[in-house]
Amino acid sequence: MAHLHKKIKKGRPYYYIREIARVGGKPKVVNQIYLGSLERMMELAQGSGGRCTKIIAQEFGALYIANLIDKEVGLSTLIDSFIPAGELETGPSLGEYFLYAVLNRMVDPCSKRALPDWFTSTAIQFVRPVEIEALNSQRYWERWSRVKKEDLEKIASDFFKKISALEESKPGCFLFDTTNYYTYMASDTESDLAQRGKNKEGKDWLRQVGVALLVARDNRVPLFYHDYEGNRHDSKVFHGILRQVISAMDTVGATGDLTLVFDKGMNSEDNFAAIDSEERIHFITTYSPSYAEDLVQVKLSHFKPVDTPKNQRLAEKGKEEDRLVAFRTSGEYWGKMRTVVVTFNPRTAAKQRYAFDRKLLELQQILAHLKGKVLSQKPHWTDSEVIEKHYREACEQLHLPKDLYEFAVEKHKRKWTLVFRKNHYRIGKHIERFGKNILVTDHTDWETDEIVSTSLDRYMVEQAFRQSKDDDLVSIIPLRHWTDGKIRCHLFTCVVALVYLRLIELRLMRAGLKLSANAAMEEMHKLHSCLCWRQGEEKPERLLEDPTRLQAQILRAFGYEVVRGHLKEAGA
């Protein structure tokens, strides 16, 4: 429903026509038209200066800064230099098809089928003119069918080189991780990439595609990615692309030693043999506590607090008992002596203990249910193998070890019954692992604090993956493409969008604005461009809404400001 909305800016009232509707169960502004001050409203009412007979509000702010970032990179020109237009091709170039898909991923992700309608609702013709009708799913299918895997790898390599030159950082440390993205592709659809495997969203029954990502530690900008089959193990993937990862690190890294940080999923004898053969490359990885019971059992009295920003804040608040602590030793791993650091986080341990107790109670209830089935005396339920199968399945679903309970199907007074009890020794051993993490590195000269802090920064690449799965920005999943070539093109556009969003964060940070990409884009979503048809005039006038203080700061960070409804270079 439309209503008149007043805002006070610098002590003066300004008015808008707003339409609010429920989106996802919450009230949200779906349309906003700027009317101006009381004086301007009086002019409109009296017809002075030409009365507006028609107004259209369009998405502008977020789309505009997304395009500003690309102007510094030139994605479409880069792609077209590798794959020029065909003789009979008309309309947008192949590079432009990629670019407009990237802009959509950065602002309001939708399917290629919905892309023309979405662009129609935006100020794209003011931001970067295009033949909107040509941006349909069929044209995307035709254009992307021309892109070979080898071409895309070369394009991606040159793209990351441009990004590295643009940011001019010399990181000595890089963060590496992998994830997977599910698709609703049918089982009989031919695809090498989309395979069934252990899905990180818990959708193991769906086909999935894996992606590896390398991120610079100093500025958190992605510098390399690789797509792979959804059923391949992380360690095998890592071994297959390690040479490419090192090459990407060499391209932007400092002249000295380089450190690669990854998790235990990448651990294997072959991988560490390959890393050890590289003189400049060092590593920090995690190690499963399941294979190091002696380290897990080290008494907490041997642990010391780590010097991290979070620990400093906890100490200032008088919560020293919640600080992360660490114990350092050494041992032989993968054929060589390595530095080993065991960390303990009391808060994580408390959370894990709470979750464990809840799961253990649920497992006990399942056993009680199975006991009732055995008491029914039906032959099927008196078979100990059947009971054990159900028990094991329950443990897998709850992600619990299978040795926490002891049970047996026994006969008492001619009736079968299920007898079970807790294995307190195994439960105690399992609880000892809570809150503990084991780090292994070949940095024998690094301080413990530095090793722990560097490993903790793996959250940066994990955060990039979370962003890639966000429904509002990037939104890789679910994959809506059904051939390997189109999937690779889609993944590339999403990675580019991820990089551009990080560049926006860096640009704002340099201007003194500590905003996430999500927060910045959400704020700029609210800045509309309005087409106003005045009485007696054929062509509309384009006016921008008065920006909020934060919107004005974001625009100023990119060198622009809004003056009397028009966008101008700041200070011009």
C-alpha cells in the first residue's frame, strides 16, 4: 500500500511515496519515489516547472558500484580477447554475456530465464547500456557453448593476474580449502563434473560439483579456483592441482618463503612429499585428534594462553578462563620431524559437550525404542545383527562413534530382551577431544602464537565459501545448468562476483568504512533512480533519490556524489 513518508535531513523535511509489502513474512519497502521538499511538492501540485505525469523507480545503487568495480578490471574485454565474436553473431559479445551475469550475481541473483525481466526493472541502460532482450537463457546457452575448458582456464589465469596487479599486495601466506555445490541434475543426465559424494550441506543423495579456492591472507582476495568432480577426495584433488596452486602463489607472492594453510582433508604422504620438494613452500595443516590420542591426553596445566586479539579482548573483560590456550611439541609426521601445536578452546569445548550430551540422550532413546521392538518377540527383532545395524545407522546419523554403548540381545525366562549400558571409558576418551585442535607445520622457527593465528585465519576462505552459498549475493547453489561446459561458465561468473564483492569491501575500508559486502549492497539497494516524464515533454528526466548518509559515504568512496538528483564526480 502506498503512503507518504517523511525523512529529516539536516533539520529539513523531505518526502517520499513508499510502497511496502510483506517479503518472506516481513514488511519491506518494494518501491520508493522521491518527491522532495515541501516547496518542490508545492511546485508539482501547482504545475510549476512541469508536472510529472509518470514516474518509474529502478534499481540503481548496488548495480552502479558493481559496474564501477568492473571498469577497473575490464572483464568483457579480457574474455573477448581470448574468444572473439563469430562471423554471424550479433548483439552483446561473449564477454558482455559473462559480465551481465556477474552484475546480476553481485546484486540480486536469479536464473538466466529471469534475467531479462530483472534487468528491465533496473537502471542498466544508464549504468551500462545493453540490448536486454538478448540476455535470455537461449542466448546464454548458445554463447557459453563456445567456451572450452582450456579457454576458461586461460581467462581465469589472466583475470587473477589483473586482480593481483590492481591490489598490489605481496602476501607471504595463502589459505586453501574446498567445498561442493549440489545440483538437481537427474541421474541419467550425462556429466563428468556432477557426481554423488559426501555433500557439505548434507544432501548426499544429490549430484554435486566440487570447487577448490585459494585466498591471500593479507587482503582476503581469491587468487585461484578449480572445479572438479563431486566424488573426488580432497587430498586427491589437492595433489592434482598443487603445481597450479604454487604457480598462483608465485605470481603474487613475496620473493621470500611462502606458506600454504589448509585442513586435514588435504593430508596425504604424496602431498607432503610434493610440498617438501619445494624449497620456498611451507605449510600449516590440521591433524585429526583420532590419530593422536597421546596429544589429546596432555594435561591442560601444560597449555599456555595464545596472544590473539580475541584473547586480549577476553582478558580485558575479565574472562581469562575462556581464552584459547596451546601446547607445543614436535613429532615425526609424513617422514619428517615437524612442529606440533595442540590448542584448546574452552568455549568450543562447552558447546561440543552440550551437543554431545543431547545426542547421547537421543541415542539412548533409540536404544530404548529398539528394546521395545525386541520385547515384541517377533523373530525379526530378536536377531542381534538387525539390532546392531539399526544402532550403527543411528550413530552415523548422529555423527557419534559406535563404541559409546555396549548392548546384547539376551534371553531371560524364555523371552528375548535388549540389554545395553554406557561405555564410560570410551565416552570419557571422546570427551577429552572436545575443544582441542592439532596443528602440524614445517615452520620450526615460528613462534607458537604466529602458528596458531595463521591457522585460525582459515576462516577467511571458509567465509568466502559461505558468501558463495548466500541466497542474496553470488548464490552458486543450486546449480541450474545441465552440461559441464555451462556449469564451468556459471562457476566462473560466481567466482568473479565473489572477487568483485571483496574488492568493494577493500575500497570501502580504505575510505574508513568497515562494511561487509552484504551490508554495503543491501544499503545501496535502497538507492533508486527515477525516470520522470513531465507534462509537455516527450523524454523523461532521470533523477536519483537523495542518498542516506551511509549511501553518500559509499558513493564518495568510489569518487561520486549526488547533487540535486544527479550523479557527479565528487568535488567536481
